[in-house]
Amino acid sequence: MSKKIAVVMTDMFEDSEYTEPAKAFKEAGHSLTVIEKSKGETLTGKTDDTEVTSDAGIDDVTPDEFDALFIPGGFSPDILRGDDRFVTFAKAFMDDQKPVFAICHGPQLLITAEALKGRDITGYTSIKVDLKNAGANFHDEEVVVCHEQLVSSRTPDDLPAFIRESLKLLK
């Protein structure tokens, strides 16, 4: 059954952490909606200058419209967490026990949403202390799945495991 996946992202996302999971999700029959501050924005990746156009603005969507949330890494999550609309949007998925896929710096948005207390998670090494301070149980592993809801990985090297476990939750 096809799922609708919300992707929260802005400039300076880590290219492969968006493109590879997005390709896998689409090939599995799922649809993605890239959400930024407004619809039609051109977002540029930080490594390969990949360009992605936003499908919707954050004020035009609600978490109820989607089955899962995908947060690619790079600097994008840190930028987005400065906007309460994205923080509230992400928190709703955690509160509603919907699947959330966060890689690299993606968990930063969940830290600001105060949605990680007692959760098992991984992320890029530079946010390890932030995750622990948010009350999360940090694991230095290629992929961590918590409560059959939250999938997290550390870096682009972990993408195969991240994609595999994310697709399992979408079934």
C-alpha cells in the first residue's frame, strides 16, 4: 500500500541523504511531498548542488495528510528548527506514533521538538551530546529503530541500512 511521505527540507541538505532514500521510496510505490517555507522554492544541496523544488509550503499542509516524515541531514535540519512551524510539524508525527526517518543531522529537528526523551537514536557524531542532553539514548550504530516508529542513521555511509529499515516501517 502506497504511503504519503512528508519531506521537510531547505537549502544545504545533504544531497545523497535525500536523493537515495527518495529514489528508494518512490521505487517502492510511495509518494513524497517536499515541504519548505513556501511552494516552488528551489532548494540546493550542500555537497553536489542537487536542486529540488518544494512541492508545498509549511502553511499549506498538516501532519494528518501524511503517513510518515522524512528528515534528510546536512545543515537543513538546523536551519528548519529555527522555525516553530517545522518544529510543531515534526513533533506531531512523533506524538502520533507515525514513522519518522531522520539521518545525520536530521534528529536536530526532533531535539528542538522535545520529542526524544527516552528514545533510542543515532545521528552524526557532532550532535551526540545534544541527543543525550535531549534525554535520548545515543547508539553509535549504522541504523537504530526505536519503537517501530523512529529510524535514524549517522552518515551517507549508512544509507543502505537506513533505507532498508525505513522501507520495512512503510509496509
